[in-house]
Amino acid sequence: MPALNEIQIRDPFVLRVPEEGRFYLFGSTDPDIWRGPATGFDTYWSSDLAEWHGPVPAFRPSADFWSHTQFWAPEVHRHDGAYYMFATFTAEGHRRGTQVLRAERPEGPYAPWSDGPLTPRDWECLDGTLHVEDGVPYMVFCHEWKDVGDGEIRAVRLTPDLRGTAGETSLLFTASEAPWARPLDRPGPTAYVTDGPFLHRNTDGRLLMLWSSMGESGYALGVATSETGSVLGPWRQEKAALWPRDGGHGMLFEDASGRLLLALHQPNQTPDERARFIEVEEGPDGLALR
């Protein structure tokens, strides 16, 4: 049984299933997610967040699946009695986008549910996440800097069955609005990254969003707060990054005792990425690392 520091994984996402007494860890699990053919997504499970069982194949593409490379950032949400995986795919001749897959059990196997990506087909997009507000499902996702220069976080309403969209996308904010975000260190026009949005409702009712970009010391994770408590915002950015150095693409989950934990990958270099769990606390000023 591997320990957490023995599992190579990017974009970690933890699903707690209390009735099983288990936590399921998902993420980008191919040894090199940047190039070459993709195997699929694996999951690991644990009862104590220390020792992990697996890997268990969660998704393996069929021969006629539209994408065969760069499988990224799967996250799994329980919704209406089933489990839905939101994951990013790409292929030659297609724009990168987030598709929904479905399974009857948390470990899978997952099969395509939406008819291809739910992100706009003519945009370069990634990292879609599910947010349900007053019974209405939304997907929050990144419109990439490769298209727009200043990377965007957008939202789109989904159909109740999560198989399609119901309306146009809404711009929530751009990366450069965050005081802590810095442009990519690259030649050419200025570009800002948006990565890995994840929404969290504080116990006091505030709606927070974790998301990642580049900061003063490399890949970083910051927090934004909705000023209305709605996914449509407007959104106010924290001045400083919550995790400022060489790590990001985070999400929040509770352990069996009710502690709030931040999951992110760190460092940001392949093949050294590992999931880290850090206790955080809610306060009047938002989230703070403990």
C-alpha cells in the first residue's frame, strides 16, 4: 500500500464517501501528462488518508474515444445518486475542453456521459468543476490564455442531468485581477494563466473560489470571494496567494473528524508531483493555513 508521497499525481481531488469509510483520490495520473498517448485515470482509496490502496483504473478510453492524449484534472462529484467525473481532454483537430463522465460507484468505471466537451467547442478550455446553487448545476471552467491572453474563469449553467449546457457562458473574472498573479515568463505578448477553479461555501455562507496562476515564486494558489454569495459574483480577489510557491490546483475536503483540508500538488515539476494535504481554517478574513 503506497503512502501519499509515493504516488505521482497532479491536480489532486479527494472525494469522501462516509458510508464506506473511504476517501478516493483522483488526479492526472499518467507518468507524463504533457505528451504521448494517455492511459486514462486511476483512483486510490484510503480509510485514514495515510495508507492508500490502488491504483484502481477509474477510466480507460474505448478505441473510438475522441481523445487519446493529455488527460487532465479529473474530479468526481456525487449528484442525484450517481458519480460524475469532470475531466479535461484534447485531440488533434479539436480544442481542449471538459467532458462529463458517469459511474454508479465512486471508483468507476466511468463512461462518457456528455456528448463531448461541455465547454465551447471553438475555445481552448480546461479544468471544469461542478457547482450546484439553489438546486441549479453550473460548470465553472477556465478559458485559456492561449485564446484570450488574460486567462478567464467562466461559468455556464448545466442541464439537470449534467449532459448539456443551458445558456451562454458568463465571465466571472480574469487572472490579472488578482494582485498576487504574475504573467507567464515567456517571449511574446503578456499572458496570464487561470487553472483549477474549485468552489467552497464557508460555514458563514460566503462563497469562495480557489484557483491557480503564476505568482512571484512560480505556480501558486489564491482565493476569491463572491460579493453576492452567488457563483455569478462579482468576485473580489485576495491580495496575497494562499499557497504562494511551487504548488497549486487545489480543492477542499473534510476528514472524518471534520477538519478542513486543502489538497494540492507540489512541486509543480513532472515527474515529482505529489499530493499534499494541509489543514486550513475558516475565519472572518477567509481561509488561513494552519
